[in-house]
Amino acid sequence: MTTLSETFRRPAQAALIALLASATLGFGTVALAQDEDLSDNEVCLECHADEERAAPDADSTRPQVHQPDGSFFVEDHEMWSCNDCHTYIEEIPHADGVTDMEVDCTNCHDEEPTK
């Protein structure tokens, strides 16, 4: 014969297992963030909205593309996604060393733009 405590214990175990399984699957979704659409600027801005966007200090001849608010100095650039220029970004979270890489403007321009 089943006691009252055993009757309530089994559904509680099942509920606990279901809760743990859903939490595990939920965290697994976060771990698979590389499935994000990298051509969507909003995906990039989830982390980078408050960052300063300036030309690298190492090259003073390179023009600054972004205004401090994140918009572009040259209107022609507005139609492109972040990933169109930052082609080395292939996953979220980004691979080690990616932040040290630079945009290659000659992917679109015939020669490297200068100030």
C-alpha cells in the first residue's frame, strides 16, 4: 500500500526533474548564441551600444567612420550592417583576439580611405 507521503513525493520529483530539464535547455540556448543573425545591427548593439566608435589610435591617417552617437559621418555607410565591415566577427561571444583586428576598407573601396 502506498502512503500519502509517497504519493506526493513522486509528483514532486517529476516536477523537479522537469524544472531542471527546462533550466538546462534554457541555459543551452544562451550557449548557442552563435546562431544569432550577425547581419542584424541590433544584435551587435545589444552589447556594443554604449561603446565609443572611433578610428584606431595607431593609424592617425585613417578616417573616423562613426560619430560619437554611433551614426555615420558618411551617409553611404548607413545601408551596411556592422558585419559587412567587421567581417572577422563570426560568432557570439567573439573569439579571442578579435577586438584587436581592424576593418579592411578595401573590401569595398578601391584604396584605403585617408583623412
